[in-house]
Amino acid sequence: IVLTPLNISRNKARDASAKTTMSDIRVYADVFHTNNGYSYDNGVADLCADSEIIKLRQAVESETGNPTTCESVHSAYAVWVELRVSSTYFCVDSVGFSGDVGATEPSAGSTQCP
């Protein structure tokens, strides 16, 4: 009887951890952007292929149990993931947005959260 509320609490904690890591992605993306001539593409690979971003995305995926999506171009990026408890998407992007965007996944190729 106690296990269901305990599992819900654990999943809420995992979602909270994933949101924090998603915010870390936003911070690291700003560093990447500055270090690469104010571009999300350093000429070799874009932001989404950067090893640090990949590690952070893997941490989010571990917490949520869902894959992340990362889209980037020279001037913009967005990263999103479906959360465990609410089945809504959490998104961060290059304009500074960080938050829930509803139950519909952002469009493929989108570099801005809806």
C-alpha cells in the first residue's frame, strides 16, 4: 500500500534532478557559445555533439528513462525530454527558456522551445 506513493515520490525526485541537469545544459551551452566565436557550431561539431552536452543528456535520460532530443544550428539550440511523472516535456533553449512545454513534443528540428 505504501509502495505506490513512494514510487511517485521517487519519480518526482528524478524529474526534479533531470530539470536541474537540463538547466546545466543551458549553462554549458552558453560557455560553448562564447568559446566558439558566439556560435553553437565550432566548425567540427555542433553543440549537440559536444562531449559535455552528451554526458549531461545521458544523465537526464538516466533520470527520466526517456531519450532527450537536441537540435542546434549556428545561432540557436533547444534540448527537450519527456518527464516521468507528468508525461509533459521539459525544454531549454538558447533564448533562455527553461520549463515545461506541455504534453506535445516540440517539433523535430525546432531550435526554440514552444
